[in-house]
Amino acid sequence: MAGGAGGGAEELASGKLIVDAPAEHLTRIRICNPEKRGALDHEILDTLADRLPQLDARCLLLTGDGPVFSAGYDIGGFDEESFSREAESLVAHPFTKAIEAIERYPYPVVAAVNGHAIGGGLEMAVACDIRIAARGVKLGMPPAKIGLIYSHTGLRKFIEVCGVANTNELFLLGRNVDADRGYEMGLVNAVVEPERLEEEAVGLAAEIGANAPLSLAGNKRAIRAIRDNPWPLPPELERELVELRESCFVSEDFREGIAAFAEKRTPRWKNR
């Protein structure tokens, strides 16, 4: 799906994912599984992992439907005999692949946390580049309440986003926090009134999508590389990032951006 605005909505994963384009260069993906409070099942996670690499919008907007963003893993239906195997399989395979697809998307991904984001639902939001939440929603990590030891890769994401102290509070206390406390912790970038969330989130994502695609992809690549590697950077990665930066100076879009800024007009990006 391209990033143009105005296209009809597409239903995926038996209607549990709805994809549309509310603005130019923006694709929105809505988790729509109200019967299970937005729970993430195999079908939703596999579809995200398979579909995201096919998209080319300059910004993705991930949100929920109704009062919940996502209540996390859908493990409530496993029977006694298969519980351990099925629960581990869900968390270890499709969830990891879906999170990796979000993180590897070449352009920015924005999470509009419309409702409660719990467990894996909150990690999915944290995997996005920017998060905006509706005031009053609850954010929480309940592993300590259900006997789960969380993955070290997931814990690292939270430490990077909100620090060791706040990660300890989330995972060891296991208590939900509201969106305003989440903002103080660094879990979300902004909190808005619920009735304004869709407008604010679409506006923010559309503003991102209107920026230079080479810059969006290049800066996201550099930020992720710096985040995921120890300092000083490995020499080969250092060279790659230097070459990435130098490439912009000979691009048509850099020249267009400078010209448009001087002429006080909207740039016409060519992604080259």
C-alpha cells in the first residue's frame, strides 16, 4: 500500500487489523479486537510481521479501536495441557517478529495510545518511535502479577525509553500508571484529551510524513544504530553512518530542501 490519502480501509487478520491512509504519505494500522480487549493473537502478530515490510508510507500510525489499545498477549484461551507450550510459542515467535517488523520499518512509526496498553501491548507501543496517549489511559507491565519473567530484549527497550528506575517500577511493582505519569516516566511523548487524540495523532504523523524521506529514513537508521550498539561504535558502523550522512549533501532532496526554505514554499521531495 502506498502512502496516498483517501484510499478505502482494508481489513486484515479476519478484520482484527484495519489499514487505511488518513493523510498523504501516512498509513494507519488499527488493532480492532474488541471482544478480547485488543489482545494480540497469532493471526494479528503474523499479519503485522508479514505486512509491514510491504508498506512504503513515510510514516506509520499504529493505534487501537475502542477503549483499549491492546491488553497484550492473547493467552486466555489456552487449555491446561498445552498452556506452557502455547504461551511460550506466542511470546517467543510471532510477537518477536511483529516487534522486529515495527522496529525495522525504514520510516518513523507513531503509536496513538487510544486506550489501556498493558503487557505486550505496551511493549508494542514502546517499539514505536513516538508515542502520543489519551489522558486517562492506563499503562502497565504485569509480569510480576502473573509469574512471567520478561524477555531481556523487551526489558532493554524499556530501560532505553524510560531508564532503569522507571523500568524497575513498572516491572517489579507491576502497578498500572496513568498517561500523565507515563509522560513523566518517558513512556509517552505527549498526552492529549481523548476526544482530540485522533486529530492530534494524525496531524503529527502527517507532519512527519511530509518531511524529506531520505532524512526520515537516514535519521531513524542512525538513531537506532546508536541506540543498539555500545559506544564507541564499531569502526565499520562508524564508517557506514558517516557515509550515510555524507550522502545527503549530494542528494537532489537536500538541494530542494534548501531552495524551498529560501523561497518559503513546500518542498517537492523525490527521495533521491
